[in-house]
Amino acid sequence: MKLYVKDVADLVGGTIFGNPNCEIFEISKIQESKEGDLTFLYLPSYSKFLETTKASAVILKPDQPKLRNDLTYIVTEKPELAFQLIIRKYFTQEISLKGIDNSAYIDITAIIGQNVSIGKNVVISADCQIGDNTIIFHNSVLLENVKVGKGSLIYPNVTIRENCELGNNNIIHSGTVIGSDGFGYSPRSGGGYEKVPQIGNVVLEDDVELGSNVSIDRAALGSTVVKKGTKIDNLVQIAHNVEIGDNSAISAQSGIAGSTKIGKNCIFGGQVGIAGHIQITDGVLIGAQSGVSKTIDKPGKYFGYPAKEMGISLRQEGHIRNLPAYADRIKKLEAEIVLLKTELRNKIKDSE
């Protein structure tokens, strides 16, 4: 694809410094660019690459120095958002799946909307409902009475268990399982465990995206709920009867134990662990590898295990890193105390 700088500048509302007719063929990272590429710079730590990049044009912030005369610049307040807009407009590959493949099994009782695409070996079981313009890729399986809203995208090898409900414009990546049994067992008196029936479902509201190999357990009773706009990264475990509020974001390898309630606009870093039967209020950010063992009822940033307010946790971490120095200081102070005691005893003896 060939573009001109003036085309992309018009699209993002940017100001051009340099050649508006500069030709653009590809987009790339600033440190890997070549002639004919468009790149972007918004993190200060990447400014060093501006001196060496081989790109023909760079999107950057107004306060970023324009160090080279051989580059064309597109200046905008948010280069990262401008870059995303350009990708969506010019460089996103169109989904190629069209129509319903002959190898797909669709139960006679299923209701399929308009302009739905269904790939090879897909199974649509009894009483399922698929909304208009939804795409379901190869080898995905929907068990009985699954509902999928309009405009959703389900990639290959996704499993959606019986009675689960997905809203509009959801994206489900490969390997994800929605509605697996919750981890519910009762100890037997003679040893072993009795499985507790898990007869609820999972409800995903509109505009939810699940990464690859996400597992969301069905509720024991009622619903496990992921509310609108929430984004969940790869390899996340969400247990039975969890509720996650609007527009939250959960990073990879995190786990949320059963019956916990997560508020709106929360952000969890990677490998965060959340205990069961607690509540996390709206607007909470939890740093990577933190463990939350009790309810958080105040918005803000939290970190550590057990998770504490970020400022407190970082101060504690600072003290922990300084423990060897503290130990040396204590030894020196103890030696000085012993010396002072000895000197004091000697003075007392001399005075007698």
C-alpha cells in the first residue's frame, strides 16, 4: 500500500513538518524502521531511537525535539492513538471468512442471524442464537442454548458451554473456554470430595474482549458476569460467581477466586491473585504480582503481598532492600553500646 504523509496527517488531524508528499508504504516500530516506513514516538525512553531510525516519517508530540532534517514529522498530542487510527484505517487485514462452511454442524433449532459467517467443523447446538454479522471461526463449539449477540468475533477452537450468553461486539480469542464448571467440591467424611453441581452460567455484556486461553467458570447458581467494555488478557482464570464491572482491564496470568466482586474501571497487572468472597471498589489499580486477600473499599493504587496502598508498599519494599545495610548498622550500634557500657563501668570503678 502506498500513502502520502498528507493523507495520514489529515486522518489524525496532525501538523506536518517536512514533505507532505513523502511516500509511506509500511508502518513499523521506531527502532526497526526502514526507508518508506511510518513510525511513532510517544515514550521518552524511546527518544534515543529518533537519532538512528531509518523511517521516512515519524508521528510525535509537540514538545518532542525534531532532531533531523531528513525526516518528515507529523505532530499530534497523542501519537499512540494516531498510530492506532492509521493502522485501523489502512493496515488492518480484513477477516476472510465468509458464509457458512459445509462442514459446520448447525442444529435445526438454532437461530442464525443475517450475514453470519461460520467456519469449518464449527458446532452450533440446539436452541443457540447467533446475532447478525457475527463470525465464528473453525473448530469452535457452542453447546445448547448459547446466545451470541451481533457483530461478535469468535476465533478458532473456542468452547462456549451450555446456557452462556454473550453480548454484542465481543471478541473471543483461540483456546478460551466460557462456562467450564466452577471449582466446587465438598469433602467426604471418609475422604475424597463430592462434586458440587454448577448449574449457573456466564454472561458477557457488550464490547468485551477475552484473550487466548482464558477460563471463565460458570456460576454454581446464578451467573458469572463480565460487564461491558472489559478487556481480559491471555491465561486469566475467573472463578464461579465472580462479577467484573464495566471497562475494567485484567492482564495475563491473573486469577480471581470465587464470588469476588470487581468494580468499574479497575486495572490489574500481570499475575495478580484475588482471594474469594471479597469486594474491590471502582477505580482500583493493582500492580503486577500482587495478592489481594481482603476487601479494597477505597479507589487508588495497590501493590504487594498482601496488597497495600502503593505508597506504603513501596516504602516497605525500600526498607526490605536496605535490610543488609540496616543489619550492618545495628551491629555497629550494638558494638558502640557495648563499648560505651564498658567505658561507663570503668569510669564508675575509677570514681570509687
